[in-house]
Amino acid sequence: MSSDVLVSRPHYDSRAVAQGVSEKDSPSVILQPSSGSATAGFRSAKYTPAEWFSNYLAILQQAGTDHHEARSIQRESKTLNQDTEAHTLETQAEGTRLLGQRLQDTHYWKSELQRHIEQLLADTQALLALKTRLEKALDATETPYAISTDNLNCRTRRAGPDLVRDTVEEELLKEVNLIRSVQALLKRTTAQVVSQIKMNRDVKQTLELDWSDKYQAYNLDDRSGRHSNTSPDTQLHPSSASMQDQVCNSTSWSKFTQDNLTKALQEERTTSGLRVLVEQVLQDTTHDLSFQCSSVDRAFSQRCVELIEAKTLLDMKHTKILEQLGAQERNIVALQQAIQNKEAPLRVAQSRLYLRSLRPNMELCRDDPQLSLEGEVRQIDATVVSLEQQLSGARGSLAHLEEARLTLEKDISCKSQSLFIERDRCMTQRKRYPTISTLSGY
């Protein structure tokens, strides 16, 4: 043992600690000095037996307290571990169940979006087909319009009294106005179809974006639902558990898709109504154009019948006039010959009267021969005057017959030209009129 004097350490009452009494509150224990020279110089480093006893009792008691506390903590830890393990498994199962339910909801909305996307695609294809039909129907109206206007232009070349505003011209004007109205209607309908196609494509794009988002979300939630405690690809993401203020809730999520589907359904209904309207427009315009074409054709046929009948009557009258002209010419020749034939008898009678006027004296009397010769001369003069009057009338009649012949021939020429225009030009050209299927846009 070192001969140096040990430094004294502070007094520690283990019994007071064991009894729960603070050291400053415990009564001061007055240590009795040891007797004997053997303890000289070593008192400050030693305990008394009471201190030793108190110290190890305090240690035992503290150890027992720590043991009891440790067992209590162990029981509590085991209970807490079991509770937290069950709660964690329950929470994880609930999360898995909710993920599965979310997958079902996402799949349902994704299926609805897919169905409406396909419907919009089909509607758009149908509208594109109708747009093509409308454009073809509009192009097909150019041929009837050209035919009608050409018919009107051709009929302006009718000559003389045949240039009339008849039923054919009225029906042609109706046809031209109808074609213009049909063209305007087809253009407006085509514009509506083009606008609806654009609306369908816009809505379809919106649905496709929503479907794409749900497709990605479905895959992510599917991967999330497949994670388990033994999955090797899981890791900690502390910041992912923080609530994000800018994200939407389930109500707004569902409402967003419902609004998109409502808009799609609205466009589908509008498309359906527009398709019915376009079909009805094509059917009505085709029927109207065909009906008006038939009306024009009937008017042309009736006009041709009238022209043929008039031309036939004119030809018959022309033949009779020609016969009358020949007869009248022969009559004039006969009258001229008759007048010429009266010249010889007149010369004879006048010569007799002249010679008898040379009778001398009393022989120059008005006897019966004289009276007969004078009557004969007067009769011949009256006959010649009558024949000359008849000849003048015959020549006037011949002139009138010539005028009638010229008039008939001119009118026959007009009728022939009109018949050529109506039948050979207009009606032949109208055979190029489009068929019903062409007017319908097929």
C-alpha cells in the first residue's frame, strides 16, 4: 500500500437511496473513529460494515427494481409489438384492399372511356363518309345545273312566234332555282358535318388523354398492390408520405371523368341526330331533284307532242295550199284563155256592125240583125268585163295563197327548228341527268 495519504471521497448513504430519501435529507451519521494504530492514515478510504451492508442492499434493491422495470418494459414491448404488428398488417391489408377497389374503379372508368373513344371514332368515320357523300352529291348537282341552263340557252334560239314562255321554260326555271337551293343546303350541311367532326375529335382527344392517365395510374396502382413485406424492390421514400395540397380528391377525380363522358355522350347524341339529318337531307334533295327532272321531261314531251301536232297540221294545210295554188294558176290560165277567146267573136260582131253602118240612105235602119248585133257586142263586152273581174279576183286569190304558203312554210320551219331544239338538243342532253344514286352521293 502506498504511503501517500488518500484523498477522502464524499459520503454516500446507500440505505437512504434504497429508502428513497435524498442524501441531503438523510440524517448525518457520525462515524466513530477507529481505534488502533493500524487504521491510522487509512480512515478516509474505507467504509464501515453498516455502510457495506447498506450499499450492497441498495445495489440488490436497485437491481431488482431494474429487473422488474425491464420485465415490465419487455411485456409492454411484446404487447406493443404484437399490437403494432397486427395493426400494421391490418393497415397494409386495408391499403391493399383499397388499392384493389381503386383498380376496379379505374378499370371501370378506363373501360367507359375506351367505349366512348371507340364510339366517337366510329361516329367520326361515319361523319367522314357522310361528308364525302355530301361533297359527291354537291358535285353531282353541277351536271343538272349545266343541263338546265343549257336548255334555257338553247330555247332562246327558237324563232318567231315559238319564242314563248311556256310550261317547259317555267319548269326549267324552277329546276334551276331548286338546284341552287339544294347546293346551298348541301354546303350548309357539309359545314355542320365538318364542325361536328372537329368537336368529336376534340372530345376524343380529351378522353384519350384521360384514358392514358388512367392507364398509367392503373399500372402504378397494380404495381403498388403487388408489393409485400418480402418484395425486393421496395425502399424508403420519407417525403412521399407528406400530403400534397395541389392534388385532387376522389370526388373531383370522379367528377372530372364523368364530365368528360357527359361531353362525349352529348357529342354522340349530336352526331346521331346530325347523321339522321344528313340522310334526310340527301333523301329529300334527291327526291326533289328527281321529281323536278320528271316534271321538266314531261313538259318537254308534251311540248314536243304539241309541236309535232302543229307541224303536222301545218304540213297538211301547206299541201292543200299548194294544191289550191296549182288550181288557181290553172284557173287564171283558163280565164285568160276565155277572155282571149271572146276577142274573135267581138271582132266579128263589131266588123258586122261597121259594115252595116255603111248601108246607104234608108237601108241604114235598126232592123233585127242590127239589134241582134248590138246586143251581141254588149253581151261580149259584159262577158269580157266579168271574166276580167274574175281574173283579177283569181290573181288576188293567188297572191293570198302565195302569202299563205310563205307563212306556212316559215311557221313550219319555226316548228321544225323548235322541235329540233326541244327533242334533239334538250331532251337528248337531259339523258345525261345524274341517277338517283349519284345524286345521293354514292
